[in-house]
Amino acid sequence: MNTKYRMESFALYDYQGVERHLEKMEARGWRLERTGTFWKYQRVEPRQVHYAATYVPEASDFNPVPTRGQEELRELCAAAGWEKVGDWFQMQIFRSEQSDPYPLETEDAVRLAVLRRAGRKNFVPSGILLMALALLMMVMQISTLLGDPVTILSQTSRMLPILLWLLVFLSVAGNLLDYALWLRRSERSVAQGGPCVPGGGYRRLSQVTRGLFAVLTVGYAVAFVTEGETRMLPFILAYLAGFALLALLVRGTKQGLKRRGVGKRTNMALTLSADVLGAVVLVGGFTFLIFWGVTQQGWFRSEPADVYKTENFTFELYRDALPLTVEDLTGRTGEHYSYERTEHSSPLLGYLEGRQWHAPDGSDALELEYEVVTVKASFLYDWCLSTYLRQYTEDTEIWIREYRPEDPAPWGAQAAYRLWRDGEAYNRWLLCWEDRIVELDADWALTEQQQEIAAEKLTDSMKTIK
């Protein structure tokens, strides 16, 4: 293989790091051919050469042709034995095979002023924008977590995005902080007649965050598949492919306009428009597709075991295995029952939801629904319990509902609560054991014997999701 592509993690201000890196690469037999999202290297005979990087303030990746400043710099450097090999935003990269080339004299005060200006135009605004986006996504994720901790904390695939966005935020914030510290130290050095100080702290941070990001991404993919979301996988892959196509569209727009000689400002405006329009079409299109598929085509729903039809409606009936049924409690059976089970688990919580409902066929069949939570991380127990206890406290416009304590002895529980609505007992209970919480909703008032049966079967069910 004679060509190599690398995603380099250099910051624009680290010209010394770029110079050292390119010299080491060519000593290993790889010469820089092109910069960009991926830096392209060509295989060559290994040799010791010199690289130098300097800056042109008006240079831009959107310029259709090199600016006058770039051309003048290239000519001056060529006369001194330096060959231009590429540019990266305002950075201009030169190479020399001379053993002792004439140095590219650049006043460090001028270099520092250019880098400060480049930072204000490119590095800092984009970093702040990405931090704001990461912060917004974290706030949205945390808001969802605070509203429904049981659902989020019982699914690893729902927890990891919070960590991913936190990692993005910390990574960008660390890079901006490193730039600010480098700028401050360099200003002091230049003021005393010295050079800009070496950069490089951000590269160690980048290596750590890249490793963590890879681990979290793999963990998210594994959790996504193992938690039974494989039916969504083709759509996720198609979505990612759409973003890859969008990136190619934006890059193609920019490069095509450059070849046609379109000016920098017009190119930037049209490329940004293509980016925004493409993103709207991509996100909007996929959102509509998923909504249409779920609501109109029944995507992602399991195949029902049976179907019950009335004159106006069709009911899909399922036969999932439930730990507790109406039959267990009453002995009564119904012809058109549907048994539905939802189950997931994470290192923090286990969750099982069982629902037994009856299609409306004119019978008086009883129905049953429950949620069973196993708290594996004990410090989460009080939070999960308070979430259940407080779920009706703000719903007071129509009626007043609240959980009130009652005798836990019939359930064999450590604590028990019953839901009351407008002063009347409701057939919904919240039951607490050492490491589990059960919310049980029945169509009828359970007897003490039925309470004992329900507690035994539901607590045994948690052994399957630990």
C-alpha cells in the first residue's frame, strides 16, 4: 500500500508539533501529500528532511485560488529552498531536503497575532458552538432521566448517550483551556523577546478522550443490540450513512464552487446553506419515515399470536410469558386475553412490566398490570421509590391522587402504599422489599390471599432479570 490516510489531532496553533510529526513521518517513509479531515501521505524512500510551518492571515479553505500573500510566501520560500507541500486553514506547510536550510524567519510577535486572530475566527467559535450543543444535549438527556429514572437507568443504551455528550463537552472544554493557557504563556515569552512556547497538552487529552469515546461507542452498540433493539439497527445504519452522504455533499459543494472560481464569502454562504438544507431534509425525512412506519405500517411491533376483530376495530393479541396472571389470582379465564411482557436490565436496575388486558367482547373479564423493579445499586433505591410516590402529586387539576401507607404484612413486604383518589381507595399498590419495588394495578380489590400470591410470584420473577 503506497497511500496512507490519518485523522490527525493537531491544533492550529501547534506548528511545532506539526513540524516534528511530519519530519518523523518522512523518516519512516511517508511524505505529506494533502491535509484535510484526513491527512494523506504517500510512501517514499525514508529520509531526513526539514519541515516548517508559518501562517498567512487571509488564507482560507474557501478561497478559489491562493491569495496574493500565499503566492508571495511560496515564491520567497522556493527561492530559499523550501517546497510548499500543503496548507491547513491559515497554516502554510513547507518542506526542504537541504541538510541545513535557510530558516523561515517569522517574527514570533507576528506569528502570535496571526494565531490569535485565527483562533477567534475558527478554533474558539467552533469550540464554543460544539460545547453549547453538547451542553444542550446533556440537559435534554438529564431532564429525561430526572423525569423517568427507572426507564433510563434500567437500559444501558439509554444511559450511555449522557456520558458520550459529557465526554464531548469535557474534550472541547479541555482543548479551549489548553489553547488559552498556551496563548497566555506565549504572550509572556514573546514579550520577553522569546519564541512562542511549544504546544501539545491537548494531544494527550485527545488520546485519552478518543480512547474513552471508542469504549463508550462500542459499549453503546453492544447494549443497543443486546437489549433487543436489533430491529432498529438497519435504520440507525441508514441514518449514519445519510450523515456520511451529507458530509460528502458539503465537501463536494465547497470544492465544486472553488473549482468554478466562486469567491470565499459566496462559497461559505452556499456551503452553509447546503449543510443546513441537507440536515433538515435528512433529519426531517427520517423522522417522518419512522413516524409513518410505526403508525401506519406497524414497524418494530412483534408478530401477534392472534387477532380479534370487531365490526370497527382489530385487536392484536399476544401470548408472552407473565410471572403473574389473572388466572393465578382468581382462576377466571378469558378467550380474548392478551399477555404482554416488557423486560430490560442494566448494571444499575432491572425492570419488568407485565400487562394482561382483554379485548372488548362484551364479557366482564378482569385485567391486570404491574411493574417490577430490582435495584442493583442500593444508592438508587430511595430515588426510584420517590419517583413512584410523587408521580401524581402535580396532577391535581381534575382529581387529587396520592399514595398512602398501609399494612405491608399481607404482602410480606417491608412497606406498602395504596393509591387514593379524591378520598377513595384505588386498586393500585406500591410495594417495597429490600432490593425491589413493585407497582401493581388491578381491576378489583385483592384479598389477603391474593396479595400473598401476587407478592410471591412477582418477587420470584425478579430472579430472571438480576
